[in-house]
Amino acid sequence: MKRILFAAALALAIQASAADKWTVVWTGSTHGPYPAGNPVAQPDLSKILPGNTAEDMTLRMIVKPGLWTKRVRIRFSNVFGDKPLTLDGAFAGVHGSAGMLLTGTNTPVKFNGGKTTVTIPPGELLFSDAVDLALPKGLDLTDRHMAVSFHIAGNSGPLTWHAKAIKTSYLTASRGGSHGSEESADAFPFTTTSLFIVDAVEAMAPASTRVVMGFGDSITDGTNSTINGDDRWPDFLTHRLRAAKTPGVVVVNAGIGGNRVISPAKYDPTKPIPGGPSALERLERDVLSLGGITTVVWLEGINDLGAGLPPAAIIEGFKQGVQRMKSKGIRVLGATVTSALGSSGASGTPEKDMQRKTINDFIRTGGLFDAVIDFDAATLDKALGTLKVEYQPNSSIGGPGDKLHPNRAGYQAMANAIDLKALFTR
């Protein structure tokens, strides 16, 4: 009888395991070697990262999973490095406040079947082993952050990074040693509003979990949103889905400030540009290689126009990207491009605004996308042709704004414009 019960229990365990899958729950798309990029409110790190490299120091990166499960794995990137990157002393736990972790949650992260040290070749990225997190019983993890700490052994060479995290993370001093195991903040006196090396977290989640990804440029990345406010449009979309009691849905953000649809033709990290590889070039790494993505909301094109690319070429880029995503069973929603009229950049002229409208006409009527989200209509002052005045002041650092990036209120309006049913209904 005991053998029968054991066999039945084992069969149930195997069945439950088979019902789960690796599902991306956070992304921080990297775009180049530090310091190329468009950070927001970034401290001067020249003394902490001399020569734009890290040496014998520990980084504590703060990220926000859209879903917490006990078992996770973390992706570390040396995609834009030019030498092997050696990491050790890696840990993951529940973030408390400042640079501190909740007591008892810091869990070792291992690699390649249980090793505590890993060397990532230049140009590559690597998932950690599965990590069974020490999660406190009864703790509501909704809106909690994860602290991923790791020690850079030796000199890093060029650091792969995501400039516009708009969230505070923590650093030891240069040559400050290995402190990832520590739950206190004592060894982490320095801060950054960017992310280094960590670019994705996947969780072992029910197979029914659906992932919506915001894919695009700085307006998805969250320029002009609040520092540590988690109030980009994908964040507000999360709140709406939660309020609508839509279970099993995760929203992740793959925006990169300055990103373009089709250019550069091939990104060269030795001659970096702030927006990094084009959407088409990074599509495999940032979308197709990650688990569980159901729907992509693609908002992009204004930076291509600013770089002098014609609408027809941008539209052709959309066609290529959508075809690749749909071939993997991903539902793709086209978001209309918001106004940049009156901004100081190259995309702020009346000529570029007319080209923007051409792209938007295609997005609305071209039949390429599974559905359309009209971010332009949600944010446009029809009389002036610009962003609505109330959406212009900068929520990050204050001031009048740049007439290109919406502020916190603008991002909320964008999220409110999304038909939640359109995210999943074919």
C-alpha cells in the first residue's frame, strides 16, 4: 500500500512539474558598453568605475519581478564586453530598503551545475542555475523588488549595461571586495540609477501564465517618469490588469532609450550609439529567446525619423519584426507613435511630424498588427499637435519637460488607452 501511495505521489509531483515552465518575469534590455546610453539622474561614477570598468567590487542590482515564485533563474550578460567576465559571490533575495535585504532571504546563486564562479565570454550571456529562493511565509510579495548581488573578480573590461533603469541600485567601492552574501547595506555606499550585467529573470511558473512585453524606445523605457516610482506605461498596465482581476498575467519592459526599429544596420560596441542595436537586431535576444511571452506591444519609430530614415523603410522594418514574432506564436499589437512636435531634437520639426503621421496611418489601417493601441490619440493636444501640456513637465528631475517624453500622468493615460481584451483575444 505504501508503495502504491508513493508511486501516486511521485506521479502527481511529475505532473505538477510538467505543468510549469520557465517564464520571463523581468527584463532590463542591455544596449551597449557603459557609459554609452541615456541614463536619468545618474551619479558621477568616474571614481567608482575608473576607466569605465569595475574591478574586485560587488554590485547589488534592484529589479522588480512581475511575478514571484520560489524557483527562479537569472541571466547575466557580457554581450558588449571585449574580454571574459568572471563573476562569483552571487546571491538573490527580497529587497528591503535602500541597499538592505529582508533578513533570511539572501540565497546563493550558482552556475553550470553548482559552481560558485562563472566566466562569461565576450559577446555572450548566461543563465544561472535554478535558484530556490528563501521566501518568508505569509509575506505579500506583490510590488516587492529583488536584489541580485554579485562580485566581479578581477577587472570587468567594458560593462554591459541598461542606462535608463530609473531605479536606485547599489555598489561597493572600487576594489571593495566580495559582499554579496551580506544582507546589510554597510558595504554598499554608492548608488546608480542604471543596471549592469543582469538583463533578465525567469521564474518557474504555471504553463498558463501569460506575458505581455512592452517593446520599444525611451517612451517604453520610461524617460521622464518618477525615479523609483515604477510608473512607466507598462507599470500602469500591470496595475490595471490587477484591478481587473486578470490572473496569471505578467508585464515586462524591453524598452531602450534611443532605440530604433531598423538602424544601425549592425551595432558595433567599439563605436556605440546611445540606443544600442536596432529592434530587429535585438529581437532574438530580448524577445524570442525568453520564455512565455504571449503578447508584444511595439511602440517605436520616432528615433528612426530623427535619424533621417524614411517612413517606408521603418514600415518595412515593422513587417519583418512582426513576421518573426508571429512565427513564434506571439501576438503583436502596434502602438501609434506619440507626438514629438516642438521638441528640440531632430524629430521635433513639422516635417518629421508629418512623417510620424504617415507611420501612424499605416499602424492604424495597414492590417499588419493583431490589434492597435492608439497612444497618440491618448496623449495628443489636437489643437497644438503636441503632447498635452499636462503631460509635458518632467517627473524624473523636474522642469518643463522636453515635449517628446510623457511624464507620469502621460504614461498613466497611455496605459488607460489599452483595451485589455485586445492583449489576448485573436
